[in-house]
Amino acid sequence: MLLVFEVTPLDLWLEDGYYRAGKFVGAGNWWLEVFSHLWVKWGVIGVAGLVWFKVIANWFAQRRDKGGVAGRASDGRRWLVVGLAMLLVPASVGALKHHSGMHCPWDLQRYGGDAPYVKLLDFTPIEPPGRCFPAGHATTGFALFAFALFWRGRQAGLARLAWWAAFSVGVALGWGQQMRGAHFLSHTLWSAWVSWAVCLLVYRALIQENESRAGRLKSDK
């Protein structure tokens, strides 16, 4: 992505296609501004709420069974990983956005705004900062990467299916934001990269290390 977006003006080429007659083609579109930006977001928040309900229910079930069977404990840990990842993905992208100087397309001079266009590695100080990189709304979809972690290492087919489904939702939401002038394609793809990296870190910390430790203990016996 660094090679493509730093060397070529691909972001601008694509965004130019959505800017016509002095405005972005997605401006004022109900599907993009209400359904995508609000309803889909609240739908995913609801899914995260159900995941945490499952985490808490599993915890009480294990307490009731004095530790529970191994399978239930394993599933409980994986649901915890899913829940944590769904929280940490938007939080991590939000933290990066807060410290980002890059502006959204609709703020740029090229599209009728006041801010200059800079690339990720330009290191040009911008005041006031744009706080538009990486894409925040796309994490509504990319947070669903977390479900791939539930099957990762156990059912590769389901893990891949969950990953591609989440990626597709995130890219679709990011595409809608591009049509509104809210983000560039690179913003969306970097958001995907950060989101999956966060998911892998959570998986390694809570699943991979735990399973490796359990395997060593079993071999020692």
C-alpha cells in the first residue's frame, strides 16, 4: 500500500470521479448518510453487545460448573477474544485518527475546501490537523474480523469466510464514504490493515500463547 499510494496519485484519480459539478455524488444520499453511517453502525454495535452477553453467560456457566468442561472453557476464551477485538479495533483506529494531520477529501483545496493535500509519508505539519486517517466508519465492518478469530486455528474454512465477509462489509462502507468525500481509498485499506493487526495481537495474546502453554504442560506430563 505504501508503494501504490505514495508513488501514484491513485487516491486522487478515484476521488476525482466522485466529484462532479462542485460536489461529491454521494452528498445527501440517504443510503450513505443514514442507512450506512447510522443503521449499519448501530447494527454492528448490537452484534458486539450480543457477543459480550455470550462472554458473560459463559463466565457464569463456568462458575456454576466449577470451571466447566474444557470445550466450554475454550469457547468462552474465544468469545472473549471476539468481544475484545470488536472493542479494540475501533478504539485503535480512533486513536490513530486523533493524532493524524491528514484531511478528508471534502476539506481539500482540490474539492473546494481550504486544506492542502498531503500523502502519508509527506510529514508536512498541517494546522489545524484533519484527523481523517485512517478511515473510522469502515471499522464498523472491519471490527467483524474478530469473528474469524473464533474459528482461527480450528476451522480454517469458516475463519476465511468470516474474514472475507468482514473485509467486504468494511470496504463497502469505506466506498460509500469515498462517494461522500469523507475518505480516500487508502484510508479504508489502511484501516483494514490496522484492524486485522489488532485482531492478530489479541489472538496471539489470549489464544495462541494460552494454547502453546497448555501444549507444553501436556507434553511435560
